[in-house]
Amino acid sequence: MTKVLKCGDLMPGCTFQAKAETEDEILQAAATHAREAHNLEPTPELVEKVRSAIREE
């Protein structure tokens, strides 16, 4: 099963999606996206929010 993160679930209006086989791959893609698109550095709190938004497809 593939895991998916839809950034719009956390940042309304953002259309970024990350799909991967593992949560670690999603977190890596999300960290890069957060820095580049939202000027955010991953904090433990942000990582937990992202983790809770990851779904199975």
C-alpha cells in the first residue's frame, strides 16, 4: 500500500502531494517541501502534524 501526504490538509490551498512506500520517504519529501514552499523548518511539532496527516492509499 502506498502512503500519501496532501499538504493542503495542513496548509489550506497548497496542492503539493507526496506519495511513497514508507513514512520516512514521505517525511523527507515533506521537509524539503516545507522549506522550499512555506519557508518552514521542520520542528518536532511539525513532524508530528505531518505524521498524523499521512494516509494509506
